[in-house]
Amino acid sequence: MFERGVRAEDLRLVVEHGRCIEEYPDATPFPRRLLLGWIGGRPFHVVAAENPTARETIVVTVYEPDPARWEEGFAKRKRP
């Protein structure tokens, strides 16, 4: 995360206010979602898992999406 220039407070904003672009309700051990957020004009994807028992959100990964794999706006995957 820090290697990619993402600060903890920026990540928190994406998790709280980012746009959910995909959901993975059958993921284990907790359901996950893919969020899109913008930090300093750069798009970022955050995969977050929800643990409702502990009332916590677990960040699985954060990355800058590859324009070759995502349509303009980074909210939809390109078809192969």
C-alpha cells in the first residue's frame, strides 16, 4: 500500500466512500467487494472483506488498475 503511494487516510476514504463496482458474496471466509476510488487524480481499486460479527472491514489488497484490462473510468472490465 505505502509502496504504491497510498496513505492510510486515503485508503479509509475509498473504503468509506468509494464506488462498489463488483461484489463477491460467496468469498470465504467473508464476503468481499471491489471498490473504485480516486486519490490525487489516480484511480485505485480496493478489495475489502466484511466481517459482520466483529463489525470490521478487512482490506485484502489495493492497486492501481491496468488500463489495458479496464474500460475507461476503471469501473468495468474489458472483455477478452
